[in-house]
Amino acid sequence: DAGVTQSPTHLIKTRGQQVTLRCSPKSGHDTVSWYQQALGQGPQFIFQYYEEEERQRGNFPDRFSGHQFPNYSSELNVNALLLGDSALYLCASSRQGAANTGELFFGEGSRLTVL
Amino acid sequence: AQSVAQPEDQVNVAEGNPLTVKCTYSVSGNPYLFWYVQYPNRGLQFLLKYITGDNLVKGSYGFEAEFNKSQTSFHLKKPSALVSDSALYFCAVRDLKGGATNKLIFGTGTLLAVQP
């Protein structure tokens, strides 16, 4: 049973560039959430996707955008990168409806460094 | 607004001794509370949750947590600590506002260091 997989695991970008991070949810899951974890802090909610739509967005600027595909996988895009965007980006999956057990299942994360 | 607080940045305990990692919460309505563990350069792993029912919740790797409504606390405990328990621990509460399901609000984390 494959868990949540994310790619790439590490990447380095320079200010102003754009980045795309990818996530495949746990088998049987249909909902994907993205979190940003800055160094020394807890994860912060960016947004959630279900049925290929953004269901809710956290307090992040429009430079952060996402997408969900029909196979439930998801992408996180960040434009015009700032130094402050350096963080571990975590993808988490879950299920909707009666099969929802309440907890999120996290991937290993993508470590983004902006120089 | 829903929130959790972890008052200790770090907890030090000797191997074999009991450990407690503290968490207090602030919610409107009934709380849905979670504990996650994060090893260095890894994602978060689910340990346990409180939704309803018994105040003592048992989870993975011998961990348990006690829900205390009067003290608005959800402390993580283990009777006998292992060196391998050394990691970063996060308390979280489900945020019921908005259209997202299972949206979690995390505390700032507590680093658990178990000395051999």
C-alpha cells in the first residue's frame, strides 16, 4: 500500500524563479492538502484540493497556487520566489465521507531552498 | 479561533523514565485533537487522536494521551522512554471553519531528547 509520495525531495532555486512540487496521495485517498513548515515551526496550512477544486486556502499570497488532477495527484506552484519561501513543503492526503478517519497522512516533504 | 499551545520547546528525559509532552488547546465546541511525530528531515507520522469517548487514548509505539476537558489539555505520555523516541512532537487540533476537511492547526512543536 503506497503512502503519500512527493517529488522532488530537495531543490534549490533563486529569488524570482518559479517552482512546482508534486504529490501523489495514499492509495484510496481523494483529498490533498499542502502545508508549509518553516525551520523551527509547525506546519502551516496552504490549501486543500478535492474533486479538482481548491476547497480552502490559508493565509498565503496568490503566488501560491495548486492543481489537482483526475487521478487525485496534486501540484503546488510558487511563483516569484522569495527568500522567505524556503521551507519544507508537506503534502497530506485523506478521504472524504464516511471513510474519513480524521487524521492526515503526510509525505516526506520537499525541501525548498531559495537563494 | 482554534489553536493549540505547546509550552515547552524541549523536554529532556533519561531512557527508561516516563515522559510527558504537554499540549493545551483552545476551541469552540468539541475538540478533535491529534499528536504527530517528526524525525529529522522527514514528514509527520500520526501517533494518536482524540475524537470522542475515553479520555485516555492509546496510540502507536506505546504512546498514549490524556484528554482533560477541565484543564483544556491533551498531554502525550509514555511510561518508559526509549532513545529512539527522540524526535519533534506536534500537537494539532482540527479546524472546522471553512470548506476543508481534516484541516489541522499545529502547535510549534516540542523537541524530545531521550538520554541513554
